[in-house]
Amino acid sequence: MTDKAAVSAAANETADSHGDPTPAVKSNRWKPTAIEWFIVGLGFFLLAQHWLVGLFSSPAWQAGATVFVAIVVQALPFLVLGVVLSGLITAYVSPAFFARVLPRNPALAVPVAGAAGVLIPGCECASVPVAGGLMARGVTPAAALAFLLSSPAINPVVIVSTFVAFPNNHMMAVARLAASLIAAVLMGWIWLFFDKGEWLKVPQRDHLQGSTKFETFWRTAAHDFLHAGGFLVIGGITAAILNVVIPPQWLQAVSDRPLISIVGLSVLAVVLCICSEADAFVAASLTQFSLTARLAFLVVGPMVDIKLVALQAGTFGRAFAMRFAPVTFVVAMVVAALVGWWLL
């Protein structure tokens, strides 16, 4: 054996026994932890408390704070319901169950999943972690997305609240159910046929598997709550700012124009971020608008609002939200307009 061969063999033996001979260089760069960020934030609020008290004495800030608290308080119980359902599905439901329940053909699975939304009460915040859990369990994304859109809009609690809010026009509840289901199924089919694989990031949950089913449930629920809760706060802050910025007289200016009023109330639904269990009462109070415009408000709101887009971006990726939310807005608004023209 030559000297070069001997040296090469020795190097290979060393690499095989000890791994890469080049030592890993550890970065000395300091990265703050969540606790350190919390301490810094707490210190800031303690030092600036006198300035902050004066700032929040402004009527605009007080109105924004009220909107933010209302959004979070409304959404939080249903977010908890959603993460609990997601944890239960992950821990206790076999992937084979979905293969048995849903048709193998993805195009047929979409309407079945959309119709299943009537079975689970919950708002849009709850539907995001549940849909993410379904995708992680092997459900085709298009079917999971149809469920995500339909569940907040056609579940029994929402339909009953719509009947109560419109006691003199019960067709509003029927129109809401029909328009929401049609829009959800259409969006599922659109995503199925136009999706490119890199647009949607299916949540990875392997690291949430525990040694027992209960441990898996607890890890999944805690992970989803912390993850989705942060984006709920971001969405709530954004919605609060926009609620304060938009002048009320703008609404009155568009109410007399049928097509503009449909677009206007659809945009308002995106901004207000009202929980789907309560939005029917807000729509009933907008008496200056037509029934069709108010139907658009009820159909668009549970499918596209600021906090929901933030939750979707955090769960499925920004590339998904940037494509899915605008198309959903247009589809939901157009379907609501057509169903309202037909039934109302």
C-alpha cells in the first residue's frame, strides 16, 4: 500500500468511527428566549405605565381596545374547543377511519367533508386547528379546506342564531346554509384542481406523538392553542385598528347602491371579525342594507376575516393564505349574491 493510500484509509477509518472530522462550529450569537422577551416586555410596561395610561384615555384607543378584547373573548372559547377536537382526533381517531368515511375520489370527498361541517359546532377559529389535524391524518387538503369553510357557517348553533336574529324572514337562515355550503364546496374543488403542491404547508405533528394517547392529546392541544392563540392576538389587533380607522359614514354612503352595498358589507365582515355564532345579530341590525347584502356579510365573515387569515397563514403558510383568502372572498361574495337574488 502506498503512503497516500495509507493516509486515505486512515482518514476514512477516522471519519467512519467518529463521524465528520471537521468539528461543528457553535455560534456564540445570543438569541433571546421567550422568558427573556417576557421580562423585557414587562419591564417596558412598568417603566412606561404613566405614558400608556394617558395614551389609552383617548376615545379612539379605548374603542380599539374594546374591539380587540371583544374579538379575543368571543373567539377564545371556540379556539379551545377547536384545539381539543384537534387533539382528540390526533390521539384517538385512527387514520383508517377517514379512509372509510370519506370517498376515495377526492372530488367526491370535498362535498362530503363540506356537509360534515353541520355536525360540529364551532367558529372559524376552531376550524383551523381541526382542519390542520385532518390534513396531518391523511385527509386530502381540498376536503379538509371545505370542512374548514363550512363548519363555522352551517353548524346548528349558527343556523339557530340566524333564525332567532331574523324572526320575520326565516329564509335568511336557509339562504345562509345553502350559500355557505355551496361556496365551501366550490372552494374545495377549486383548490383541488388548481393547487400546486408547494402552496400549502401541511402541519407536521410527528414531534407531538407521546408514549400514551393522552400524552399525544395533551401535546397536540397545547401546541395548537399556543400557536393559534398568538395569531389570534395578531388578527385581533389588526381588526381593532381597522375598526377605529374606518369612518361610520362610509357605510351609509354605500347602502343605497345594491352592488356596492354587497361588496361593502363583505369587506366589513372581513374587518369586523365577528364570531359566526354572533354575526347574525349584527347583520339584523344593519337595516339600511338589503337582505342580499346582509347575506353576503353572513357568508363571507366566517370564511374570510382578518384573524382567520392570520390563523391560516400561521398554520398552513403565508403562500397558502395569500392565494386562498382572496379567492374565497370573491367566491363567497358572488355565491351569496346569487343565492340572495334567488331566495330573498
